[in-house]
Amino acid sequence: MELKRDLVKYIRDKAKSKYKKGCECEICGDTVKLDFHHYNSLTRLLDKWVKENNVERYLVMEWREEFIDEHDAELYEYTATLCHKHHLQLHSIYGKDPLLSTATKQERWVRIQREKHGLV
């Protein structure tokens, strides 16, 4: 059976109501055009979990709660609110779909940029 949308969108639909998006960019303090960034790529986390658990992708509605529960920290804590400019800049460095192994580096990059902007 074919899904009508990307698999990750089914997860985001369910998870996004609990996202704790801030009201300003964590780097520059801007308050417009804000994006919610997961340090651990949701797509990569999901692909890894699907493979490790040998679940059928088309049954996403049956197992998405389990995925969300198991990845609570990655979905809701290891995140950043960034203005669109800084979000694009982060992805220009780490790629459109960053490797999971870069999560700590991304977090450090945000911290360094924040210090450069005087928002310590």
C-alpha cells in the first residue's frame, strides 16, 4: 500500500501540538519568521527506527505513537527556535537532512552564534 504523503509528515502531524517553539531566535533574538529545528533529523530518526523495528511504513498510524514516545527528547527537548535566516545558515553547513551524528555539533554551532550576537 502506498502512502499519500511523506512518512515523516504523519509523525509531525501527531507530534507538533507539543512542540515548544520559542518566541524569538535563539541566535539573534529576532521575533519574525521563526522555524522549529530538531538537532536530530526527524527523517533520519524515523528511517532508522523503521528499519530497526522492521515495521511496515504504510501502517504508520498504528505505530507512530510508539515512535513519538521513544523519541520524546529528540522531538521536544533537543530542538531550537531559529529565525529563517539562521535556520537556512545552519542547514547550509550541516546539509538539508543532517546526519544524526552532527546533532551535538549543530547545538554547539547555535551556542557559538548566540555568543557572537551577544545573547549569552
